[in-house]
Amino acid sequence: MLVAMAEDIRVVLIKLADRLHNMRTLDVLPPEKRRRIAQETLDIYSPLAHRLGIWEIKWRLDDLAFFYLDEDRYHEISNMLAAKREERETYVGQVASRLREAMKVSNLTGEVVGRPKSIYSTYRKMERYAAQGKELSDIYDLYALRVLVDSKDDCYKTLGVIHQLWHPIPGQFDDYIANPKENMYQALHTTVICDGGSPLEVQIKTYELHEIAEYGVAAHWRYKEGRANDLRFEEKMTWLRQVLDWQREMAATDEFIESVKQDIFQDQVFVYTPKGAIVELTAGSTPIDFGYKIHTDLGHRCIGAKVNGRLVSLDTKLQNGDTVEVLASKLDRGPSLDWLNPNRGYVGSASARQKVRLWFRRQARSANIQRGRELLRRELRRLNQRLDDAEVLSLCNYDNMEELLANLGSGGITETQVGYRLAQARQEPLSPIVGGKPKLALSSPGSGISVLGVGDLLTRMAPCCNPIPGDSITGFVTRARGVTVHKQGCSNLANEDEPERIVHVDWGTTYELYPVRIRVTAYDRVGLLRDVTSAVSAEDVNIASVVTKEHPDGTVTMELTIYTKNLEQLGRLFAKLEGVRSIIDVTRDRSTIPLLTPN
């Protein structure tokens, strides 16, 4: 459907209408299938309708999906709204009549009506307000008016009448006529203290803008007939056609769908070029994303950037109102493969990431193979591994070494993915946990660590670097606590002034759980903590603690202390967390972790 709609807008209108019809007939399906279709509607079709500005379909899809996903909550909110409907309609009718009279005195004609609220949007707002400790009475736009007039000039005149009639609430005015939303929505929004002290939200639009707000690209398409090209409408069509390019270039269907979902869901930021032109980007975009938005070639040649006249790093997250200048190489150097590494944070948008992938895929095969060979050698050195080609192919699930190297060199697979696979060669088969609490990596004989080939010696994990199975390790003989095991390269070990006490150690086969602290950075949203803990649980990893911290820029940092078996399991967990929607970065924190004393 997404591919077809990129070529003809009529296809998406038909498919959205078809999905709405399907949602109205879900009763005949088994419960599990109803829930699956409802969740798919809420994840894909409703945001797509919103992105295209088709509000009339979006709110109906939302309410129907909500009904099948949480029927009890749906009826609770529906009954609550119905109980106050008569009171609400009487109140809104009175203030609407008063506004009509005031508009008539000012020689303004238009339509003034109450604006209903959908059940799902009420639920979403209740959830947000509950999180902020507010009561339902604080949800301002349960009392709302819509004013439709003939022209944009009349919109501003009507706004003046409203503000003379009632006292406006500071910070509750938005001019979407001068600054349209990315889905083409235009209106004036204001909230005032109305008769009786009740807050009242008012939307002011022209009749044409209202039809576009209700039916999005469908209405705009009709209005556009016989007119000159409209830049915002053409941008919307460009986005639709871009989907087709992604589908052609992405071999995996899941990768394609995730890219589309990312681009649909992410909020927008608006930045300026040095000449003052406005550029629309997805939230979390960097100067590299900006360069690719201006021109693909500019993105490829990006070597630096200035934001608001100051040099910044290429992983800087752009904010609304920033003025961005890309510093481009004079040489045809191409992008860096590091830009595809999600842990580096260089690229935030799906479209820019795909352009980087495409550049590498189009390079000469021999160059990709050479680059892949260098990356593979680097991973083997990092893991302190010596594996022949057959072992590497087996671990990475490839039949041909050239194919593996070419894919690695082109960015089709990442160093991290290959590293996770190669680390499996270091692991011995592990026996399952047998009841009780997790056995922690504390000082104990028989811990499985082999010192100079001898087991059952007193050992402890160094809290400064917290090594886990799979890490390269070195031992240090202490005077009273046996052998302390450090990660190779640990700065504390390097600073020891008695090198003769450093001994060779390796991981044994005894099963233990080791404490690791990881840091997750993400865009804050409802359900984020649930999704993170679900991902951890899916890997059978125990969580000892979670600490979250919100930031003014809308991001949140989570510090999780977990207990893991080895580096392989930790790698799988990182890969799963990086796939959670809105997560920006996942890193391992090697700072000291207080250890518990086992029972």
C-alpha cells in the first residue's frame, strides 16, 4: 500500500477508507486477531492519516482501535463524556451565541459551533494530565468552540473580538496560519477564561482551511485543481514518493516498515539555512541530516557544521530555530561508515540513513571488500580473537567470505553485529540457573576463573571496570583477597607499581551472573519504561535497579543495573534495546557498582 500510494495519492485514500470499513466489522473475527489489527491500525494507519492531515479518518480509526484494545477504559471515558454532554452542550451553546453577537457588531460573518472531543484523544490527554498530577477538570478543551470565517484576515479580526470578550490565558495562543503544521494544518488556537471562570479553547479557521484540516491531502488535492503549484502540498507528495525509494533499496521488509514508522511517528523541528530559508526535519536530526535534506551530495561531503555561528560536532541534535551551515569537503570523499552506527548518533532520520547506505552499496565491490576486511580485523583485535575464515563464516551465518566482507564494508551489517557474533566463539555451553537468587560475581573460590591454568582459587571481580565473560581479562594478586580480575586495558591495572603481581587468567565454565550498569538515552514518551523492561525481560536478564532522569529537551536517561551471564547475552540485549522505538543510544557504564553480599 505504501509503495502504491507514493505513485498515486488516490491509493492511500482508498486504503485508509478500506481500513476504516474493516475496523467497523472486526466483531466477526477472533479476539486475538481483532487486537492485532487494532494495534496495527494505531501504529501505522492512524499516524499515516495524521501525517497526511486526514483528521476525519484519523479520529475514527483511533476510537475504533482503542475500543478493541481496551474496551473497559473506552466505555468508562465514553460514559463520562456522555454524562456531562447535556451540561456541556448547554454551556457551549450560550458562549457560542454570545460570540456570534459580538462578531455581528464587528461586521464579521461566520459559523460558530461546539467542537467535540474524540474518546481516544480524551484518553491520551487524561494520561498526560495524570502523569502531571492534574485533575480531569484541567483538560481545557473539553469545552471548545470552532469558528469558521471567509478569509484569513477575518480569522485575525475574530481573534481580536474573542480577546476583547474574554480574558486570554497566557501561553495558550498558537498561530498555525503563519506557521502551518507539517501536515498542512492551519488555524488560530487560543484559550480564554470564559463565563463562570471556565477555560474555553477556540479554533479559528476559514472554510477552506477547515476542509483541509478534516480531509488533508484529499481536500488540498481538490482545491489545487487549476491552481499554481503549492510548495507544501508538493513536499507532502515528495515524502510519499520517497517511500518508494526506500522500498526499492531495502532488502528486508522489516527494515522498510521500521523506517516508515520512524518517519511517521517522529515530531518535527524547524531550522534555518544561512540565507533564512526554513527547513523541516524530524526531531533528533543532526547537521548531517540537515545536509542530506538540502541535497544528497551536500550530505555526502559534510565534514563539519556551524549552528548559530558556532562550530559544533556532527552528532549535535538540532533545535527549533537553529541556523545551520554545513561545511563541505571540496573532494568527493563520501560519507563515513560510522554514520550508520546508531550508538554514535551521527544520523537521526531514516531518509538520511538510507542515503548513506545507498552510497556505500554503490561503491566498487573491491573497495567494500577491502573496507570490510579492515573492519573485521579491527573487531578480531578488539576481542583478542584468532579465528580462521571458516569459523568467522559459521559464526556470522555466511557461506562466502567475500559476501560477508562486502556487506560489512558497505554498511549492510555493522561492526557491532559482527562483534556480537564473533564473541560467541569465546563462550562455553552454560548450565541453566537452578532456583534461588542469582549468584553474583563476588569473592569466592570455585568462581570458574582459571588463574595460570588453576581453578578453585579465591577471586573477585574488580568494581572499577566490572568485567563479564567475553571481556578480555587480566588478574592481579592481592595480599588478602586473592586474585582481583580486571578488564584488559583497565586504567587502575595499568597504574599498578608491582607488575610482577599481574597474572594470566581466563574465564572458566561455572555459571554466574555479573552486575553491569547500562545507560539508555531516549526521547521520552508514554510506555517507554514498559518497553525497555520488556526488552530486558525477553532476554532473561534480571534488573536490580532502574533510575530515570528527564531532561528539558524532551529526552530521558535511564540507568539500569542488570545481571548478565556473559558478553554474548549483553550484546543481544543491546541489539534488542536499540530496536525499541524512540531510543537514541545504549551504552555500557563501567563505573563502580556496589556489590551485594550473597546469602
